[in-house]
Amino acid sequence: MSNWKEFVKGIWKENPVLVLTLGMCPTLAVTSNAKNGLGMGVATLFVLLGSNIVISMLRAIVPKKIRIPVYIVVIASFVTMVDMLMQAYAPLPLYNALGIFIPLIVVNCIVLGRAEAFASKNNVIKSVFDALGMGLGFTFALVALGGCREFLASGSFFEIKIITAWKHDCLLATSAAGAFIVLGCFMAAMNKMNMMKAIKRGEIYVPPKGLDCHHCNICGFKDMKDNTAE
């Protein structure tokens, strides 16, 4: 697969949020408005890019048995950098809104999943394009969800009032239930678009291959299943 395809797949075909349904905790928790979504997306993109580069460079010298602890140490180092930079330079309301979800990037399945599934098996250049694509796809999804919820709640976008006559906020859009509803609508719309494209090509739409637990194996699910079968 070319570098361009590695980049594009994360934005649409294998979008971390809308297709792979990864990183649901920060996706649902911080997207009450577009600004929070952008901040979380950029922070995750930085960590994903840095960790992919380092892990790709170390892939030949890291023993297989300790690869996950090594990956976590690398990821935690970049998360610490992001947390300190945001604490120093990010607006205080944004930093407070993201709160614990910045340190929790360490265990974000998008970052660890790309380290295990891609960076540990490919060179630095491909890992950079993969990280950029997945990171931007995650950021675009968070901004879209946050912007939609913000507009439905108060008629604003990036805290700029678009409908000035909107006086009373709709609390449903900013609640946990509203987050699930909006995300479900986004995912349904994306699936519908993919199905329509497949129909035009005379095909039946199927999700991208290798996107279930049987192909990840970070938690050892595949090995456990094989041992049970034996």
C-alpha cells in the first residue's frame, strides 16, 4: 500500500471513531463543543505521531515478550510532554475541560493499537503517514461531533454564536445521552454512504478486513481462544 493510501485510510475508510469505534471514552466525554474536540484530537495526534516514529525505529531491537511494556513507556513519555505543554501554553478552560483525558491517552486503544498493529511492523515513513492519517481522522471526527453537539445545544460553533436568537441551551445535546445519539447518527450516516458507494459499484458493502479482536491480539484474546479450542 502506498504512503498516500496509508494516510487517507485513517481519515475515512478506517476512521478510528466512525469505523473502528476506538477511543470511545474521550470521544463521548470531551466533545461537548468543537474546541474541546480539537484540543483532544491535536493532543492525540502528537502522541500518535511521536510514538509511531520511535516504536518503528525500535521494532528490530525490542524483544517480543516485552514489546507492550516498551510501547507503553514510549507512549507515556509523549503523553507527559503533551500534558506539560498544554499546562504551560493551552488556555486554562480548555486544559481543565480535557482534564484526566490527557493522561489517559497512555491507554487510548488508538495509540497502542497503531503501535502494535502497524508501527512495530513497518518502516518510519509508513508509520508517519499512518499516524497522520489516523490522528487527523480522529481529530476531524471529534471536531465534527463536538461542533454538532455545540450547535444543537446553543446554536454556536467554536463558541461563536451563529443563531443569535437562541437564548436557552438544549441540555440533551451536551449530556452523555446526547453524545451517544449524535455519534450513532454520524456512524449511521457514514455506513449509509459506504453502502451507497458499494451499490453503485455493483458490490455488497463489507467493513474493512482485520478490524476485530481476532486480528489485534494485544490482550491475548486470539491465543486464549486457540488454547481453549485445543
